[in-house]
Amino acid sequence: MADQTQPWAERTVEVPPQPGVGVVPPQRDGFQRGVAQVGARRTPRTEQFPAVDPTGWSGEPAARRPMSWHLAQLRRGGEWSAAGALFAFVCWGIWAISGRGNLTTPVVTFVLSLLTAVGLFALARLVGRIVWERQLGRVRRSARGAHLLTALFLAGVGVAYLQQTEWVVSAWNWVTGN
């Protein structure tokens, strides 16, 4: 037995030689160990690639993806919409507080703005599905384009709120020198 004081990686076990083990049998087909075959012809591929229908309709129903995949696809790019919504909320807050009145109308206005943004997002996804997937035959892997369009809309809504705030417009005119 090996010395137990040595680390396990340095221990070796002596095995007596066995007849027929460790001998490499002679190879056929011109193969020699250590010699590369250069310029050898490969056999052609006999199976054909499956035919792909460009319209996506092959007569069989398409494989359905799980709902979690669709939700993950919708979440990609969501930071754009979240940033636009945050900007619109801050601008709305400045506008609503500057009004110094009842907040019912400003809250309804902001909720309608958010619902319009959701509708714009859905419209962008629908147009993307029709144009990108059906007409161009591409696969959408995220919702970044729809989120970016929604963020631009919400940023515009935020700027519109600021343009309706008198002291913000006065401060902007003072900074720009108008």
C-alpha cells in the first residue's frame, strides 16, 4: 500500500502488467497513429435538409410556447417604459401640485395618459407582429421597440405637463434668455 503521509495526488498504485492490455491493435483503413490524413475525401451527406415554408404554414399547428416565455419576452426592454413613466409621473406631480386645487382631475388625467401609453404599447406590438414576423418572417426576441416607443410617448406627456406649469415655463424662458 502507498505511504499515507503523502498527499493523495502524489500517491500511485503499482499494477502488475496484464497480457493483452495496453497493446494497440493494428488499425485498418490506412490509419496510422500520429499521422494525419490530408486531403482525404469525405462522403457526401445523404439526408436532405427539411424544407422550410417561408409563410410559416406547413399544414401542421405550430408549437405553442409557454406563457412564461411570452411574459419574459414582454419584460425585455421594460426599463424604457418604466423610465418614461417615472419622468411623466414627476412632471405630472409638478403640474398637479402647482395647480393648488382639487387633485381629482389631475389624477384622472394622469391615469388616462397611462392608459393611452398602454394602448400605444399594444398597438406597437401588433404592428411589430404583422410587419416583423408575418411580412418579413423574422422572430421577435423582445419588446424593446414597443417599450422605447412608449417611453418616448410618456416623455412627451411629461414635457406637455411641464409646459402647462407657469413657473416652469418662466424659469425656462429665464434660462434660455427669451
